[in-house]
Amino acid sequence: MNGENACPNAQEPPDIPELPEPPEFSEPPALGALVVDTSRADRVGEFRGVAGARWSLRPVGGGREWEAEPGDVRPALVMEQLRARTARLNARSRGEVL
């Protein structure tokens, strides 16, 4: 038996369906909507408005705004929204955010 599995699993792993892609925007989102900038490592930001051909976003916990191409922005999933809001509340409790 030296390192061999005496009873190998003969079953095939179940097929796991892929998660659907989030929808893309056909027009700019509402002010304050949480979105994800895929060109910046899926950074979550709050939509602040349109700046020429680009969209202006800012971190959920406050901070310096940045601009993103509309094609690189998608709606934030519920899980991403919750994570961003929780991080903001944690920072606020530490006195880092007003």
C-alpha cells in the first residue's frame, strides 16, 4: 500500500456550471452606483459621473477619484458591493473615514 490509494474514487466530478457574466452598461449608471473597473484589478468604485468619453469613479471609502473607459466598467455583484461597504464601515469604525 505504500502511498497508493487502496480504494480510488471511480466517480467523475460533477459538472459545475460557470457563473454568468454580469451585464454591461448600455448607458451610464446612476450616480453613486457601485461598479467594478476591470482594468484596475476589479477595483470597486462609486460612479461619480461622465468626464468626456470616460467615467469618473471614486473608492467606496472615499479618496482620490479615477477615470475609466466605459467598456472596462461593469456593475458590481452583490458580493462585491457587500465587501466594499463592509470595508468602508470597518475603516469608519477605526476613524479612517468620516
